[in-house]
Amino acid sequence: MSLFVRNIPFFSIMLAMFAGIITIPIRKGRAAWYITVMVETVILAMSSVLLFDLVRSGETITFAMGHYPAPWGNEIRAGILEAMMAVLFSGVMLFSVLGGEKDIFADVMPKKQNLYFITYDELFGAMLALIYTNDIFTAYVFIEISMLAASALIMARDSGRSLIATLRYLVMMLLGSGLFLLGIIILYVITGHLLMPDLGRGVAKIVAEGMYTRPLLCVIALVCIGLAIKSAVFPFHTMLPGAHSVATTTSSAVLSGLVLKAYILLLIKCITRVFSIELMVNSGYTDVALALGMVGTVACSMFALRESDMKRMIAYSSSAQIGYIFMGIGLAGGGGLVAACLHVIVHAMTKSMMFICAGNMARTRGHKTDIRQLRGVAWENRPAAIGFTVAALSMIGIPLFPGFASKLYLATAAYDSTLKFALVLAALLLSMVLNAMYFIPAVIAIWSRPKDININSEYRAPKLMTACVTVMTVLVIALGIYFKPVADLIGRALETF
Amino acid sequence: MKDILMRLMDNYYETAAVILFFIGFMTLLLHRNIIKKIIGMNIIDSATFLFLASNGYIEGRVAPFATPGVAATVEQFVNPIPTGLVLTGIVVSVSVSAFSFALAYRLNQRYGTLDVDEILFLARGGAQ
């Protein structure tokens, strides 16, 4: 493997961070937008090269920051799964900023547009660092950076409601990161390490000797609950709908599609590298995650059912979909992590596409997001409507769409135990029915031809958005058909994760 | 009972940290004023830093600076890593506070109050 490829994880984090820094003196929003698009394209290309190289060679890269060796230095680690996620994240970031371009320049004050892209780049850098880092304290620092950047993205649309939504989001996120920090401090006190592989060995030693059993259980609870709050799983979902419905299209797409996933990936990393799946299963935490996930998918789908606002409905659906991922984590003993990671990919692609399409359809009707006001919008903004429909079908879990694939893997992961299998199947079926109950009426509404509304046939969808949504639709359908190779690759990647 | 009290007294740093944590937590949750909420958040941060720093401190030892000509042994020094982590944590906490104050300032500019309930009331009235 060449020296350049070995340095790609480091380069991509630094490039994203520096892109934010060099945008500061640039006053023009449009120039900042070009820089962001360019940087994301470069990182997407580099991550693809890295993924290709890692899959071919089967190696994992461990990069010692500043050449300090393992117990003292800070590490970046890149395996197949990290590279896959980097490709996914950079791709979705790129498509979101391209697809929501018109909305950013309309929603954000002209003087502050360059600041929007600074936070966007910093968020991207922080999420890449969360994917690659092998040090738990670095992870904490980047959690905080991504939290601030995400809050700034919500706040960017300068209205009273967005300020309140930001405050709510910030308080919830602070609670989550506070718990996570407490957890890692206690973990450091009982093991004496901060690097994940060393922590893993330390935890294994503690478990083998039967020492510090109670503190260790507390640590797992603190870390898991902290990250669960941040990833907005069911009882902690309250900040999502407000934040997503007021943020600009790109922000919603990224917040729901990626930011929540970055914390989930960190949680999976903590489980596999630090606590070990065995310990999680033995201590019963996986069952808690499974229960949370099952209750979450059903409950949040019911909340979504009540909403008539398109963006709020999609936000509740995000929380419901996060429930599936937690179900996957809950089934970690039987290969549920493959389902969880597959659903991370599926949901990141479909949900960001859905937000881009919903935002664009709303813009066609003068920023109205109520479903009743979006009737017949498909005949004005065809590409966005098609994208929304494909995403909705995937969310419901129709075969040939990727949402079906992850549900299939979830069900097979639960197959070992009859009780769990029955429960998981029931939860999946119930949530599928509920998903259909709120997505199908929305789809019918946008494709109907109401007599009382004048269809503006002169409207032309933005070319950039059309191109983005077309590419994303093709990718989503391709993933829905060829999910097997992707899932196999995830399975292979998880062995060395 | 006496045993528990003695243990609490022995680990007085940790006890103080826990008490501070709850004071901060209650301030964050129960106060309606945003500035007080931010202060509560800072108290929580301080509590975690006290907890962390006290775990790296060993009675009677000094900060790990080697003096030229004097042989340095591990037994002389405290663990420096928690202190380093606390420094990083303080930087994070300062930036979070700065952001929150900016947010509070914007809210005050728009609604003319720092009371969360009043802001929510005004926002709802504005929506209708």
C-alpha cells in the first residue's frame, strides 16, 4: 500500500477542517460554496481510493499521530468499515450541499452565508474524525465539535423558531456528551488507558479478575445512554422534530442522515473494541437496546402519524429508523451489527434524499411544508417527487428497495431465539404498517391532481437538484437490488473492526 | 452508617464533585433563565473536571517536571494525563459556553427576555 493511501484518513480530516479555516476570509457565499463542493469531491475520491485499496489488500491502517507509539500517542485507524462510512459520509455531504444549494442561498442571510459553509466543513471534519479515531477522549472532543457545528447549522436560518429549536437541541446534546464524558473518565480511572485497543484489553482483564464490576456496568450505561441521547433514539427524540422542521434543507438532510449516524458508529466502535459484544450480551445491555429500538420504532411512527407537517413527519420517521439500528445493536450477539451498519448506510442515503426532495417540493409552493398545501406538487416538480416516492417506498420496506434489505437482515439476526424472533418480527411488521400509513398518504397527496389548485406547469426544477436526486435515486435502487455484496462486505469488515 | 460516612470523608474530592454535579444539574433543569442554565452547565463541567483531576492526584507528589541533574523516578510524580484531559475539557467547555451565550443574546434580541417559558409563549403567539 502506498504512502499516500496510508495517509488518506489523516488528509481527509485535515482537509475538511482547513477548508473551514480558509473559508473565513472569503466573504462571498458562492465562493465558499465552491470550496466546500470541491473539498467534498476530493475527499469522496480519496476515500473511494482508500476503500478500494483496503478491500483489495484486506489490511487495516493504524496511523500514529505525530509518530508517538501506541500507549502514549493518539491513533487513527482505518479498516474497511471506516472507509465505507467515509465514502458514504462524504457522498451524502456532497449531495446535500448540491441539492439544497438554492435553499441555502435563500434561507441564510447574505452576509453570513460564508459562515454557514465554515460550520458545514467543520461538521464534516468532526464526523470524519469520529469515524476514524481510535482514542476515546479524541472522540469526546469531536463529539463536542460536531455538536456545536450542528447547532450552528440549525441556527443558520435566522428565525425565532430556529433559535428555540437550537436551544433545545443544544441542551439535549450537552446532557448526552456530559454522560459520555463521565463514562470515559470512570473508564480511564479503572483501566488507565484511553486508546480503544488498550481499553479493550483493560476491560477484558477487569472482567476476568472480577474487579470493579459495578463501576464497569455504570461506565457501559453512561457511554451507551450518552450516545443514545445524541443519536435521538426513542425517549430522547424530542429535539429532532423542532430542529429539522426549521432548519434549511441541507442542514436537515445532513443532521438526520449523518450526524445521528456518527454517534451510532462511535457506539458500535465502543461496543466492539472496548466493551466486547460478549460483555454487552452477558450484562443484558443488548436486551435493553433491543427493547428501546422496538418501542422506539413503533412509538415514533405513531408520533409521525399525527403530523401534517411534512418535515416534522420525516423527522419523527428518522427517530423511528434509528430504532431499527438500535434493534440491530440489540441483536449484536447474533450478527445484528451487520444489519445495524447496513441500515446506517440505507438510512443515510434515503433520508438525506427525502429531506432534499421535501425541501425542494416545499420551495415550489413557497416554503409551505404542510402536506395539504403540497397536493399535486409532483406535476410541478417531477424529480423531487420521484425521489421522495422512492425514499418513502424504501422507508416502508418494499422489496427491491434498500429499506427491505436491512429489515431482512434484522429478522435473520434474531432467528436464534424464538421469543426474540417473534418480538422482532412483530415490531418490524407493525412499524412497516405504520410507516405505510403515513408515507403512502403523503405520496398520494403529492401525486394527486387537485382541481382547486392551479398547477404551475412553467415551473422548472433546479438542474443541480435534479441531477443530485437522479444520481441518489439510482444509487438507492442499486443498493436495494445489490444489497448482498454490501452486507457481505460489512460482515467481513466487522471481523476486523 | 459510620462506615459509609468515613468512606465519603476519605474520598472527599469525589464527594464534593458529586454534590457539585447535582447542584449544576438542578440549576440546568429547574431554572427558567437561560443565563442561569448556562451557569448550571458550567458547574456540571467543573464537577467532572474536579472528579477527573482528583483521580490523577497522588498525595505528596509533584507535577512531572524533571530537574536537570536530579534522577527522576516514577514515585515522585502525579499522573499528568488527567490534568491534560482537564485542560482539553476546559477548552471544550469554554467554547460551548461562548456558543450558548451567543444563542442567549440572539434570543434576547428577538424576544426581549431571557426567560425560557416567556420565550416559548411568545414564539407560540407569533406562530398563530
